Amino acid sequence: QVTLVESGGGLVQAGASLRLSCAASGRTFSSRPMGWFRQAAGKEREFVAAISSSGGITYYADSMKGRCTISRDNAKNTGALQMNSLKPEDTAVYYCATRFSAAIVTTKAAHYDYWGQGTQVTVSS
């Protein structure tokens, strides 16, 4: 088992930046992909960004390209999601996730095995 804990969310104005972090414990995810997903009220969970175990491959949702950077620090067993130029439509609970069922990085939530509790990001206009 691995426990993931997100932090860094909050209430910000449109155009602001936030850096979300994901700390893992109980089991390292340094050798496994990591993804960020979000779920807005009344909507389905959607992909935000993902990164391979080594950090060499990254994927971003179209809505986040140019505004988002995913990273990881395997030595610390942590991940991060830097978001800039935030928009009201970015408002959602953001979750980090990892998978141990396979080593392939994907953009599908169903492929991930372990999830954090989520951190709320609210962007006001």
C-alpha cells in the first residue's frame, strides 16, 4: 500500500499560481507513474497531467498545456503540479495518483491504483 497526501490547494484569484504537492509514504512510487486528476462539482474526474517514473515522459490535458508543469522528486518520494494563469474553470478537487499494476504512464484515471484524498483549488474571477 501507498499513502498519498496532496497539499497546496486554496482560494486564489484568476491569473494566480499554485503549486500542489503530493507526498507518498508507506511505499515508494519513485519507480511508478504519477498522475494528477481533478474533479469539479457535478462533473466527472478528468485528467490534468501525468509523468513517468523517471520523469522523462509527461502528458498534459489540452486545457492545461502552457499553464501547467508536472514534476517529481524521486529522492523525496514526492510529486508536484505547478499551475499558472489559473482560471475559474480550474476550480476542482485535485488528486494525485500512482499505479503499481503497471509501469506505463497513462492519462486514464481507471489505470491508477492509489489516490490521495484531494486538495481543493478554487479560482475566483
